[in-house]
Amino acid sequence: MNKKIIFLDIDGTLVDDDGMIPESAKTACIEARKNGHLIYLCTGRSKAEIYDFIMEVGFDGIIGAGGGFVEIEGEMLYHHKVSDEDVKHMVDYFDEHDLDFYLESNGGLFASKNFLPHVERLIYGDVDNDPVAREKKEQRPHPFITGLTIGEDNLYRSDVNKACFLENKNVPFEQIKKEFAGKFEVIQCTVSAFGQDSGELMVPGIHKAVAIEKLIEHLGRSQEDTIAIGDGMNDAEMIEYCALGIAMGNAKPGLKAIADDITDAVDEDGLFHSFKKHGLI
């Protein structure tokens, strides 16, 4: 068979809800690359959030920030950033409406002042009063939380790829979407733990398929050899663009509806099973 180029989402695809990679997923990636297939991470995460333990599995490159940058063998192929004016608009609006958020750049994840206690509640539970939640925080700290930069006074940064905000029940998602219409692509609930009315703000016209097209052009390869695997609606464009689009068992219903195939959930060895089924390993 032709050697394939696999584009792999991270959250809910390669890593589970605890931020960890199932052993079977590691095995699948290692074996597929031994068989001569290329694997690129294709994620909403920025560079600072793609931790060493993920990269140590071994990949051929990264599409990050939902298509905002492409990096191959440590070289940046291209990189789109949010304008200073739009960063200011975003930060001011979030502060004014009590929306907890963080800004993603390749140099770090920069969180607003109340973001940490809010996200700890969502991920661990009530760490102040619940011993089980407290133990979870101490024994199994989530890599996302340990990677945040907290307490920066000035969030008017000039190196921002995109932003994510947590749900605030008093501010409907549609209101946020309307506020940034024309300035940002506002995508609802890309991380389910962040709440149904959470979301992320992306540079318009940037999505995973745009980056995949640039990458395969750079490699001199054909779209026919591409496979995409994901679970969220920010994977929709790549699932439709690639020759084979696979949704995880835990994927959003909208993604399953447009996928060519559906595998098992991330914590049911879904990645391994899909690699096996499609002859990659």
C-alpha cells in the first residue's frame, strides 16, 4: 500500500480526559511510523501545550493552534498570529464580562487571574472541601494545569495564536460569537470539560485543513494519501479534506455525521483499532 500521511488530533483522540496517552495509542503511532507512514500532530493546542511526554512518542511534525502554525523537524513552515488590536479587544471584553480565559502562544499559556481556581474545579472537583478531588490534584496533576503561566499582569501580548474561554452561565455563547463576528472564528466547546458555552477564538480563515494543504504541498505528496483522526468540531475541516476521515467513538455527533469511519473511544483503544483496521499497523 501507499505510505500514508496521518493527521492526528490530540485531545480526545491521542490523549484521554486525564491528559494521558493510552499505551495502545503510543504503540499504534510507533508501529505505523516503523511501517513508513508519516504522522503529524494536528491540534488546537499551541506549542507550549504539546508537552515533552507527547513529543517523545515520536512524530514527523506539528500543525498547531488549530492550523495557525506548521512546524517540521523544528523548522517553522508558517505562523499566523492575532493582531495587537484584536488581542486588546478580546482581553478587555473577557475581563468586563467575568469570562475566565487563557491566551495561547508558542512561548506559553497565559491565564487570566481567576482562571486557575475555576479550571481546577472543572478538572478535579471541589479541591477545598472534597478530599477525593484534593487527592486527584496531588496524585495526578493534570499536565494542562501544571503548564499554565498564572499571575501575568499584562495580557496585551503580541505573540498570541488564539484564546480559549471557560463557560460563564450569564454570558451565552451566541453573545460572545456576535461580539467577535468578522474578527474571529468563534468555535463552541472544543474542550468538553470547559462547559457547553465555553469556546475558542481563532484567526478567521485558519483551520486544520488549510495547514494540511500547505504541508502536503511542501512534502510534494498527494491528498489521496491523507488520513485524519479527530473528535471535535474543530476537526471538521480536516475530516472532510483528507481522503479518509475517522471520528473517535467519543467524537461530537456532528463530526461522526461527516466522517468516513468511526472507531472506538479514546479510552477504549480507539486509535489502535483504527490503525489496525486501515492497515497502518
